[in-house]
Amino acid sequence: MQHNSARLKAAWICLLIVGIGILIFGVVAAVAPGAGDKQLMRADGAAAIGMGLFGVLITLLPFRCGERWAWYAQWYYPAFWIAHLAGGLPPGKDHVHQVVFIVLSLAGLLLPVRVFLPRATTTA
């Protein structure tokens, strides 16, 4: 079932931005790992590439179609970024991107909540 609401469109665009951001970080980390443990950074980059690809595909296919399981699966994004922010984890030393990704992922999940969790209708 295809849903064409403006809220759902804004939501999947928000989630797509998060997925693409993770994917880009993964590619950069895998290709140009920088200082420190290069093998660990390459491994983190490969994991981020996978996470980004899965997120982008879930966003573009089942999430856009209003499949409830995809909405539940995307709750991984805010949990992931909140854990990174709370734990002071990388990437980066400034955590602005983590806050931006938290806001985008929460917006992407809360804007279309009625598409994925419709109110029960009662008949009299």
C-alpha cells in the first residue's frame, strides 16, 4: 500500500539523510581511515557501509510503502545515535552531527506515526 502524505514524505527524507550520512562516513572510514588503528577504522567503516545501505533500502522500499515492521526497524537510528552521544563515542569530537541525526531520525519516525499506528476505529 503506497502512502503519499506530506508527513510520510518528510519522514522518509529525514531517514534517508541519516542513512546516507552513515553510508558516507562508512565509505570515508574504509577508504581513508586516518590516524590510529587503521584496521579497526576500516572494519568500522565496513560496518557503517552495511548499516547505511540497510537503512537506505528500508527507508526507500518498505518504509515509504507504510510497512509497520520498517517503522519499528528504523527506531534503531535514534537508539544508535543517542548511545553514541551519551557515551561520547566517535565519529568526531564535536557531537553536533549526532544531535542532528537524533533530531532527523526522531522526526522521521514521529511525523508519520498515524500511518504506522492508526487509531482504532469503533462502529456504533
